[in-house]
Amino acid sequence: MERGHEVGLNLSILLIEWLRFINGAFFIEEHHMNNIQKAIDNNRQKLTYLDSYLTVNEVAMERILESNISAVKELINKKQAIITSINVLDDRIISDINNIKEFYSVEDLSELSAKEYPKLWELKEIATDVLRKMVDVKNSDQVLFEKMEDVFEDYKNEKGKFDRTKLEAYTNNFFNE
């Protein structure tokens, strides 16, 4: 084989290897951009759950004011189911963020440039929305719990106003049928 032909062949092999490397790098980059997108999508889903949680709190407040304790109990169970779903999403978000930080060898996502990685800006915006909504949830829960305490205190104070005989007759009637 001639020397020129051998150099041309080596350059072809080098070019093929370079293209494989570049394609692999793009695949890896795209994979981690997908982690950013997954974190964005999971945060959006978390916002949906937080909105549902706030709606349940609003309904619970109405039921508390109506003194419908059994309905409040059902709504508390519904809130617990929402919290469980949020915890699953939080685990996914944390995993995605840790994968991103590991890939880019950073301790914090703020070390990455939003100009270089525009999806990070979107992730920051949605995470800020989630944080605001979580503050709303905390405030809503506080108001709800205070109202529940007030209602239970009212029941405790009015305990002596019940006609015990009627209450016992109703209870006995209920369990005998």
C-alpha cells in the first residue's frame, strides 16, 4: 500500500471515530437535556397537584363551616393521597437534578449558564412557581387548621347543650336497625 493511500485511510478512520464521538456527545447532551425537560414536566405536574390540594382545602373549609365532619375526614384522606403523589414527583425531580449536576460536574445548577442551557431558565421559572404555590398551600393549611380548632372548641363548649336522652335514643335506634 502506498504511503499516501495509508494516510488517507488513517484520516478516514480518524474522521469516522471523530463523528462517532461527536454523535455520542450529542446523544449524551440530548439525554441530559431530557433530564432537564423531565424535571420541568415533573414540576408542572407538581403544580397541578398543588392546585388540587388548594381546591380540596377550599372545599374542606366549606365543610368545616357546615360542621360536616365526615366530609372533612374524606377530604383529609384526599389531601393525603395528593401529598403521596407529590412525594413521588419530588423524588423524580431530585433524581433528575442530581443527574444533571453529575453530568455537568457542578454542585449547584446555578453554576450553569442559562444562556448556554435555555431549558435551565425554564426549569428555574417553574421551580419558582412551585415554591410560591407551596407557600400558598402552607398558608391555606394554617387557616384551615385554625378554623378546625375553632369548630372543635365550639363543639366542646356546646357539649352540655345536647339532650343526652335524645342522643342516646338515636344512637340505640341506629345500631339496632
